[in-house]
Amino acid sequence: MSWSANNIILGLIARQEKPLGCKTCAIVQKISVCIALIRKTWPDERKITRLEAFARVKLRMSDEAAPSRPPGAAMLLSKSIGKTIIAAALLRTAAHAQAALTWEQVKEKFEAANPTLKAAQSSIDESRAGEVTAYLRPNPDFGFSVDGTQLTPYRGVYRPFAGTEFTPNVSYLHERAHKRELRRDAAKESTAISESTYSDQERTLLFNLRSAFVQTLQAKAVLENAQQNLAYWDRELDVNRARFKAGDLAQADLERLELQRAQFVSDYQNALVNLRTSKIQLRMLLNETTPLEQFDVRGPYEFSEKLAPLDEFHNIALETRPDLKAAMQNVDLAKVNHQLAVANGSTDPTFSLWWSHNPSFNNPFDYNTVGGSVSIPLRIFDRNQGEKARTQIDVGKNEQLRDAAQAQVFSDVDSAYVTLESTLNLLRPYRDTYLALAISQRDKLAFSYQHGGASLLDYLDAEKSYRDTRLAYLNLIGSYLSAAAQLNLAVGREVLQ
């Protein structure tokens, strides 16, 4: 059973022959604090015991060398022990931390673990199983009949089984007009539609995943910006506090500057909450159980000015949109179903074959006989007229739905393209002009204010203008990435990152 850090340190203190000096007590206190911090994040008791043993040896060496130790050695020993223990804790924390996930890694984890996609995949397997059932042949029928058994005596003679006839028979329904092949084709078309529907559902879910990923990157960028703004303002406060101590700044102005820090702290806290909320949403889509502190993503948070012509995106969408493909496949399925309805209106003969034992025929020597028959239904009243008409109407309906789906594809691509183009038009002046102007104005007014050339109100307005401009630029990049994800959704595959 391992000792706790406090017990070790108290025991070391109790075994001292001389009272501990202040420097040795400081060493003991630092070791106790370090081990207590490790214990919160490092539950491995055996490894903590090793660290405690190391600390015990170091303290013993410190006590033995106390008479000859030069001044300041206790402090050096304290730093050595503290660095060693803290380094071990950091290594342990780094081992437990999960590397930040890229977009490709996030997508792979999503496709492998998302329960909604797994459930949708089952519908494809079910449809493939239906293909087997659709192509099955009709089973033959087997019958066995007994006839000719005498019930009552006739003219004083009673031989009940002398004339009994045994007749086993086999019959088989022969399907004409390629009914079985048409059923198979219809089942295959249904499987193809299931696959396209699955791809369309995956497309929508990947858009939601990409939106959550972009939202997380945006929250990280906003948080980093809030940290930079807070650090900048703290530096400005240090400069103005020095001015106040030197009598170069009024106390009222310094208090207003101190109060302005509350806005920076508020921005930082809001950005922190938004980041955690975005991570929770993304982690839910991945069906991930990693602790939130260890879950992180990474990726480029920037925009690209390269944008292909609109017609190119139209052509890609016509080739890859799974919902459009499903609409076209529905037309093919409707045509196959119409062909099957026509085929079902044809007659299917039933062939029968039997063998008779001891038949009662006119031939006294026909003790074993064979026979056969063909049965053909007369389709006088029912020729499947209603189903033929219904499937013909269904073909026209699905053709109209296909045209509507194609129009929707063009509309989606056009809307996403216009949104992306508009966002790029807003981003370019921010990157080329507005950001530099906002930084320049803030720095100039800060310098002027510190040298008495500008008012406090002008300086605060310049600082707020910079924060608003920088935040608007970051949000515009997020809007660009979201618009790119929307264009990917409209096209049907990733054409922009």
C-alpha cells in the first residue's frame, strides 16, 4: 500500500533531528503542492508512489548535505524537484490528450460510427435480399389421390380395395412473357434507388457535419482573437497605469480604461462558451465519448479566391447529385413496373403429369398408366387493365418529378454560388484594406492618446472599431466556409474545402 504525499512529507518532518529551516520547509511545501496537482489528473497510484519516493530521496540528500550546502542550494534543489514532477505530469497529460482531428479524419470517424448512416445502410441490404426473392421460380405442386375403393357389396360381392386406384401427380406453373426477369429488374432498380437515397442522406448528414466543423473552427478563431485583444488591452493598461503613477494621466481616464477591460473579458468568456458548445455539437454527430477537454479539431481557417465558372458546377451536379439520380432511377423503375403489368396480363399455363396404379379404364391390361394435362386460364374479363393504366400514369408522373428535381438542382447550385461569390466580394476589401486601416487607426490613436494628442473617447472608438472589423472579418471567413459547404451540398460532392 503506497503512502500519500502528505504522510511522506509529515514523516520526513517528524524524523528531522533538528528543526527544519525555512528553505527546507519551502521545498517540502512545493513537493506537496506538485504531487497534489498530479493526483487530480493522474490516477495511477503506483507511478505517484515512484514520484513520492524520488522526492523522499531528494529530501534525504538535502538533509545530509545541509551543513555543507552553500547559500541558495535549497532553492536550486526545490526547482529541480518541482521541474521533475511537473514534467512528469505534463508528459502524462500529453499522453492522454487526443490529437486534433482534421476534416478528413472527422469524416472518416463519422462514416464509421454514425448510427443514422448505419441504419440507412441496412435498407440497401434489405433491398438486395429482395432481389433474391423476386427472381425465384414458382415451386412445383405435388399431389396424391386415391379413388375406386368399393363402399358397399354388389350382388353379394364385396372387394373394397380390388379396384382402388393410386395416382400421384406433379404440376408446375410456367410463367410466360419474362415475368420473373422483369421482377428481378424491378428489384434491382429498387436497390439502386435505395443506394441513391442512402447517398443523398449521407450528403445531407455530411453537410451538417461540415457546418459543425466550420462552426468549431470559427469559434476557435474568435476565441484566439478575444485572447489577443485581452492581452493587448492588458499591455495598454500597464502603460497607462505607469502614466498614472507618473502623473501623466487622470484617475478618471484610468478608471474608464479599467472598466473597458470588462468588455474584453466578456468577449473572451462568450467565445469560450461558443467553442465548447460547437465542440459538443460536433462530438454528438461523431457519436464520440472523448472528454470535451481532450477533443479538438484543426484545419485552415481561410478563404480561396479561386472559383470555377457556374456552368462547371451545373455539369458536376447533374452527374453526381444522388437525389437527381434517384429521380431518374424512379423513371426506370416505373417503366419496368409497366412492362411487368403488361406481362402479368398474359396467361400462364400449368403443366401436370401423373401416374396411376390399377386404374379403372376400359383396357383390362392397363394396370399402370401415365397421364398429363395442360391448364390455361381464359383471360376474358381480367387482363390486368387497371394495373397497366396505373403504371403508365406512374411513368409520366416520375418523369415530371425528374424534371422538377433537375430544376431544383440548378436552383440549389445557383443560390449557393451567388452566396459564395457575394461573400468573396465582401472578404477581399476586408483583407486588402479594412483590416490594415483598423490596425493603423488603433495604433495611431493609441500613440496620440498616450502623448496627449487625442481624447480618450477617440481612442476607445478606434479600439472598438478595430475589434468590430476584426470580428467581422473572422465571421465572414466562417460565412465563406459555410457557403462553400452549401455549394458542396448543392453539387453533390466536395468541390471546395
